[in-house]
Amino acid sequence: MAVIDEVKIVLRDALELGERADSFDSSTALFESLVELDSMAVVHVVTALEDHFGFIIEDHEIDGDIFETVGTLTTFVQSKVGG
């Protein structure tokens, strides 16, 4: 499964987006565009990404740029998993 598809699954489950997440692509805006993704939800998504992919996200790695789009989040995840 492609990393972007796994990221979409994590977003769907963590933010309870249902089928709406199926239509997401790399250009889909997240932070400040997706009402479900507020500052508290970011913590939940980060934890869900760590659990799903098996890596640790340090506090200093988290910024708004990572959550700009599905693509930027996927790029970040790929950098953490090494591919």
C-alpha cells in the first residue's frame, strides 16, 4: 500500500472523517481548511501516525508546514520511515 493511502487511513480514523477521506489527494488542504483538524486533533493525529508507522515524532518536528496538505504530511511520514 502506498504511504499516502496509509496516511489517508490514519487521518480518516483519527479525525473520524469517514468516506470523505477517500477523496483526498496530495493537494488536499489540511490545517486551517479541515475543521476537524484543530490543535488538539493534531496531537491525536501525531499519536496515530506514530502507532501506525512505528516511529517517534519529536516535538520540535511538528509545525504547521507538515500539516499544510495531505502531500506535505505524506512527505514527512516518508522521511520518518526512510522511503
